[in-house]
Amino acid sequence: MKKLKYALFTGCTAKQSTPEQMMSTLAVADKLGIELVELTEASCCGASHLQDYDDFLSLVLNARNIAYAEKHGLTMVTICNTCQLNTAMTKHRLDTNAALKAKVNEKLKEVGLEYQGTSMVTHFLYAIIDDFGLDKIKEMVVTPLSQFNIAPFYGCHNIRPSELQNETHKKPESAYRPTSLDDLIIACGGKNVDYAEKNKCCGFHVELQAPRTAAILTGNAIAGAMDNNADWMVTPCPLCHLKLDTQTGHASEAIGREVALPVLHMQQMLGLALGCSAEQLGLKHHLTKVNFV
Amino acid sequence: MSTHTITTQKVNFKVFRFNADEDYLPYYDDYTMEVTSEEVVLDILNRIKWDYDGSFSYRRSCRHGICGACAIKVNGRSTLACKESMNTMVDLFGSDLIFEPLSIKRAVKDMIIDKKDFWEKHDAIHPYLISDVDEHPEHEHLVTPEEAEELNEADLCIQCGACHYACPVVEINEDFFGPAAFAKAYRFEADVRDDAHTLRLVELHEEKQGLWDCVKCFECAEVCPKDVNPIEKITKLHQMLFKEGVATSNVATRHAVGFKHSIVKNGVLDEGGLVLYSEGPGIVKHIPVALRMFVKGKIVPPWGITKSDKLDEIKKLVKSSSTAKF
């Protein structure tokens, strides 16, 4: 197989509040022999909040980020669901609206760039499944996670809106019965846990203005996983991770019940199965202790 | 032309039953039926009533996706029963299907719910054109096709409630207007003939009931049988709040605007700085968790942030491409 190579859009949290996500991404890429070219020029995607304030500016900034992936001639991989949404949505809107694309390019021209629409934008989870393949992952597993019940938490912005699914990876999945994360758990030798909240919202985006709503959604998600005998949870989204890992106090208070489970990034789970060390995967950076490694 | 073949398959149904006048708790009836590829969900509701149990109750009227009466939940997904084919449902969920009302806690009888909260919120956003209409006009009030486009199909809403009862915030926060009311508000805010000025927007800006409590989960966009895409309208309304000068300084507006400040300074976000800018003195409530995060190496001080390369480009673009003011 030809060596896989992607342009990596790290997003902001990977460099700040979830350093373990950056560490595990690099560790897993190294194990799988995937080359990641970090887009160090990239700006923040706006996280859907800048979009509420200044739509055009957010389009220009995201188009600039994609333009750098295009310069490398590579598919852009994201490691955050919300980065994925905002980048893929920008691509969708520019690729389907020539006038808007021209308007954005007029601005990008000022800095010598052009958005062409030649690079695909996908989440690292989908890149691994589509391009590397779960069968190959299975062959490479050295520490099967067979003793664990693992609850997948998909995160809204990878699976919704489903209109972006066709454009972002090869095997579009249902927003109602997503399988990618379950499949990865199984490929790592784990037992996937089914529960009602696995494709629901964690509340991250209203944490500041509606803390009660956010805490209840987080609490319900962890409680759903606990009630279905999960040993731990796994997510492809660092924002979901921040909610599920660091906000258990508020969540427990909001739903009137103590909830807490170790929560791993999907890269950390995969890394464990591939034989990466706890240090490489940054497991010490969690607030809810990863107590099984 | 290919010949159209009708296929059949066996489907197991679990159907929610409850009569608020008689039952203490709801229960589920099980049915197994041969379902054809021609049938929609409403056909199954009809067959349950006509072939099995005449007391089974649900709302239906037009059967053409216009009246909005027959929305229910199939395996937890809001579904307009007359629109969705059984094939689609089986593709989505397999051959074990659960029929429930749009909202179990609002169930009156079987699939029928009390939609009072939906209609109250719909009414609260002034869902009509506010305009001084000349009752004796000399010529037509013309709306250009481009102006009509601005509605972005928000006028297609049939008030079925699918999005409202799919919204996780509606379930938690009883003041929240919900996606259908927001889409309706947009439908009039985007109408060139409307003259409400800031009447609706001021109410949409209010915390708890308004736009800022939307969690951005996209559930509403996913379930809408008319592709109204309420979350898209919610985003546009957010932008209108700033454009029309309605947005006042609160934690949510500062959070949205704070992204721009952070981007122009660092390219990337300064997470701590953003929370401080958004919360102001309210930051104190975050300190206990923040300290624990700091100990675990999850908080980077402003001077430790890795700024984007070619930051000058980003600064230049922010300057030339900004379209909003606060």
C-alpha cells in the first residue's frame, strides 16, 4: 500500500486543553505509518461561534486553511468534530456557489492564496477507516482491548448534518445508526456498548451561557454509558472529551447522580491497542483518571 | 424504463400505548407484519387501527406532507408518518421498529400528544407579517425573486413539530422557543415586506428562551420533513442580532465576538483568554475546574500559545473581510 499522507488541521484544543489528543494523534500516525503534514499556518475554524457573528469572515478564514492543504495537494484531516463541521461546511458552500467562491477568493488573493476545491476534508477517524482499513488495524493490534466494554460517543458534528457525510468520506454513515466508532472499537478487540445517548449532544457549545443545559446533556451521556455497563467511553471529538472528562462535577450535580467514567480520545484507544505507551498517549492529562492502564 | 417491482418484508413493531384518562403507565403492543415497499409509516398506523385494534389513536389528515398532523417518533427519530417510506425506516433502523409519540411526556392517547408548548412558542414569536399595508394600493406590492430567495425555504414549514420534539434543549429548558419557532421567526425577519424592526429580534436575543441557548446539535436539520433546515435559520438570526444592533453584551455575544479577537491576535484561539473575555468577573466560577485542568497540563498561559504561522495574512484578512460590528 502506498504510504498515506494527509494535511493535518490540528484545531486549537489539541495545542491547549487536550494536549493528549495531539500526542496520541502523532503516536497513532507513527504506528500506522501515516504521514501527517501539520498545517501550522491554519487559523481557528471559528467553532460555529464566529459563524454566529461574522459569516463571511469565517468563510474566508476556513477557505484559507483549506487552501494550504490544497497547496500540499493533500486531503485535509481534522481531529475535532467541530473543526470538521466548519471546514467541511465551508467547502460545501464554496463548491456549490460559484459567486460566493469568487467573493472569498477575491479576499484570499490579497494574501496570494486561492481556494480551488481540490482537497477533500475528512476527520482522522474516517481517514483511518476509509483509507487505512479496519482489517489492517485488526492485524496490527498487539494489545486487544478484549476485557473492556467501551461506549462510543460520536459527537454531533461528525454525523450531522448528514448532507456532509457524502462529501467527507467514502462510506457515509447514518446519523441515527452510526457505526464508525463502534467498528473501530471492535477492530481494537473491545466490546462496543450500545446506548441511547451515543449519537446525542454533549452540550459543549452552550457551556458558558446555559451551564445547566450543558451539564444535563453531559450527565445524561455518561449515565447512559454507565447504565449499559461501559468501563469507559471513547470519542473522536476533543470538545465532547472536555465535557465528558472535565465537567463530571457539574454534570453529577445537574442530574442528581454521581457520574464519571474514563473518557479516551479515539486516537488513545487505537494507540493502546497498537501498543503505544500511556506516556505516548498522554493518559496523565485526563481529569477523570484512566485507571485501567 | 425499468419495471417497478413491489417487495415485501417482515417487520416487528413495538407500539407505544397510553390513555391519559385511564392508564397509570404506558405500555407497548407488539405486532409483526408483512410490509411492502410501497407503504409509508402512516399505512402501518392505519393497519394497526383497522386490522388489529380500533382504539389505537393517532393524528392524520392530508396524507401528502402538508398538514403536519402525523409526525411521530420511529426508533427515537422524529418522522412525518405520511412521508417516510417503510423501506427508508428499515434501512435506517433494521426490521425492529418502535413507534412512539413525538414526546412521551406530552402523550395524551397513544401517538397523540398535547402540542400546547409548541403552539405557545410559535405564537410568541409573532408569526405573521407586521406591516402597514395600504388597503387601497394603486399597484401590486412586488417582491423580486431574489428577495423571495432570502427566505431560504423557511416558509415551507408545516408546523409538524418534528424538530421541536427532536431538540434536546426543548426537553431541558421549558422557556426555550425551539427550532420551529426560530425558523418561523426567520421566515418573517427575512421577508422584505416585514416591518417589525427589532420586535422579534429583541425577544430572540433574550437568554434562556432565545437563540443563544441553541446547542448546535443539528438534530432539527436532520429530522425536518420539508428540509427547512432550522439550524441554518438560527445561525442567520444570530447574525441578524449583530447586524441590526440588537445584540447586547452578554456572555454569549462576547463569546462569539471573542473568537475574532483571539484569531486576530494569535490566529488560533486563546482558550483561557476567550473564557475570561466572555465571562468577565463570572470567570470565578470556572476556577475550581480550571485549577484541576492546570495541574493536568490542560491550560496554556497566554504567553505559551503557539501562534499560527503567517499571522500577518490572518490579520490582513480579518481586516479586509470583516462584515460585522459589535
